[in-house]
Amino acid sequence: MQNKLALLGGKKVITKPFIPYSSIGKEEEIAAKKVLKKKFYLISSVHLKKILEEILFTVVITFRNLKGHLKKNLKSNMQFLSIHGHQDLL
């Protein structure tokens, strides 16, 4: 007895079509729709790093500006108090 593949002229083992099957059920479909509705997108670590660097840069610049502003106002307020005779508040 010689066994040949059906492709090469042998007897077919499977004679009926396969029943369609999906591993994605109703629960997975609902979960996927929720994610899409929230507009939640996956981003790569490279993009995330770039976004975080931009945020950090903005925070650092903001604090530097604030520090300079506070320093300038403190000096100005101290001069005002000393000119107007309020050294006891210094």
C-alpha cells in the first residue's frame, strides 16, 4: 500500500468543508469598541520618550522663569519696604 498526499493524487482525508470559527467573541468585540470610543492609542516607547522630554523641558523653562520673576519681585518689595521705613518687616 502506497500513501500519497492528496495533492499528489492520493485519497483526500478531509472531505467536508471546515466550519467557520472565530476566536474573537462578543466580549472581545465589546472591549475593543470601548477602547476605540475612548480614543486610546498605543504609542511606541520612542514617541513616549519624546513627549516626556518635551513636557520636562516645558516644566524646567516655566520654573526658571518663575524663579527669576519671584527673585525680581522679592528684591523690588524689599527696596519698597526699606524706602518706606518698614525695616522691621524685612
